[in-house]
Amino acid sequence: MLEKTTRMNYLYDFYYSLLTPKQQSYMSLYYLDDYSLGEIAEEYDVSRQAVYDNIKRTEAMLEEYEEKLLLFQKFQERSKLLRHVKELLNEEHPSKQAMLEVVAELEKLD
Amino acid sequence: MLEKTTRMNYLYDFYYSLLTPKQQSYMSLYYLDDYSLGEIAEEYDVSRQAVYDNIKRTEAMLEEYEEKLLLFQKFQERSKLLRHVKELLNEEHPSKQAMLEVVAELEKLD
């Protein structure tokens, strides 16, 4: 569950601008502010089931966007390559060749 | 017009997966394969006006996606920073500090 929460937080971060204001509100209360379904239902004066259905649909939409645009996946790959560059720069005599190879990998990601 | 074509090619490249199959077909014939509106209309047995309207709507959608997700803008910023890294690596004694600063800029883009 923790892993799913982390993933949803990332997906929300990348794709929230594609959601409706209501989807944004429910998702950010549930995933960022850790409200329960019941608390959100009370806040918006709707049924707990309505909140649950909306959040489930939104989660599925976020996964669909990720399937199409891969922003989270590319972010992870890019982060890994940037960490690698920083490790190389920590060495006393960083290899230019190794650095150029990482830069080429970064370029390929776009 | 050439500038607009280049921009549309890029936006199409970033967001085509969010379009319908028909939108993808018309856009790729018009922008990538340089078909005229009349040629596309003939190919799909629809009016020239229908093709024109579809393409105009799709262009507006692509601009809306870019406004929300900024993938093209971030790509341009990232490309500039990666060119800068390569220039630094071309120097005889690249400054580690300068390189780390560019890496930090790249991280901020995500």
C-alpha cells in the first residue's frame, strides 16, 4: 500500500493538470493530506461510495496517462543517470568519455 | 508558417499518444508527410472542410496539452543544458563546479 501511495503521489504530480478540479481536490486530500474517504465525503457532502468511485476512476486515468506518456518512468531513468554523473564528478579524475556516454543516454530519453 | 510547422511537429511528437487514431492519421499526413487538405479529404472520402476542422481542433488540443504539461518547453531547456555540458567536456580541464551546477539545473526541470 505504501508503494502504491508513493506511485500515485508521483503520477498525480506529473498529470494533475490533466484532471478536473474535483478530481484534483479528492486526490490531493486522499493522497497528499491523508484524509480518509469518509472525511472527504463529509467535506463535500457526498456519499463515501461516490468519493471512492471518483478516486478509483482517477487512479485508472493516471495509469493510462503514464502508459501513454511515460513521464514517471523517464523521470526515474533520468534521475538514475544524473546520480551517475554526480558519482563520476565525485571521482578525483572523472572520465570525460564516461560523462559523454551518460549525456548521450540523457539525450536519448527525450 | 515553417516555424509553426516545426512547432506542430514537435508537439505532435510529444502528445500524439493522447489523440484519437483519426486525429493521428490526419496530423501525420498533413504535418509529417506534407499532404494537402484536399489529398487527405480524398484519401478518407470526406470533405476538405471536415479535414480542415479536425486538424484545427487537434492543433488547439496539442497547444492545450503543452500549456498543461510543458513537455516541449522542458525538452528545449534540457537540450540547452545538455549542450552546455558537452561544451564544458570539450574544454581541456572542465570545471567540476560548473558541471555540478548544470546537473542541478537538470534536476530542477523534473
